[in-house]
Amino acid sequence: MFVDNNLEGSSVFYNGDIVLDKKAADMMYGTTSRRRKRATTRMKDRLWKNGVLYYQFDPSLSRLARKAVKQAMEHIFNKTCVVFKKKRKKNPDYVRFISEPEWARYDRDKYVEVTLDNVSPRYVDDFAKISLTMA
């Protein structure tokens, strides 16, 4: 993932939550050469330096959500060479975890299973999918 804070307001989102700059958007949407099969990126300057991924929690993220993200980070850390560190002012590239509905894709059910029985009734509407015509 790549986040460039200078793109706010004119950014392109990939998969609903990844901010792409022009170079990355061109790569992802086919205006430049295609990625090789299974390659995460052909742009070596886009890799996390030394395997360190800096992150920041947005104030909108609940304590429970923060705990879940930290558990996921620990799992990834234990299975890979990726290290997670809190963002500091000197870190220009980082992942910002925010709380926004991102489960509305019309084709969502191909990729994830949403068990509405596990969702509080007041939040069920947040999991409604958009129609194909709205996509």
C-alpha cells in the first residue's frame, strides 16, 4: 500500500482504501506496462523500506477496531518479514487506519462473507451493497 498525503482531494483509490499517485494509478489501471504475474509491484521504490510499515490510527477508529488491527499486525509480523511501527512526523509514507463503510461493493460477496447475525441491528444498513448501476 502507498499513501501520499500530498494527494488529498485529487487522489485515486484502489480497492476502496489505498491512495494511488499518478504513477501507481497508471500501473494499476493499464496505461503503462502490465504487472508480471504474482509480482506485488515492479516499482521497487514502492516497497516498504527495510520491511518497516509505518501506521497511524485515525481518531474515528474505535478502541475495539484498534485492538483488531493490532492483532492482525501481530499475525502478519509473525508470518512475514514486515515490521509495524507507529508513524512519526519524519515518516512521509504510512498507512492510516480509518473508520468508514467499505463493504458496499456490488461484488463484495465474491470476496468476503458478511455474517449479518454478528452485526448490531443498528449497523445492518451500513452493510447494504450498492447496485451495479451505481458502481
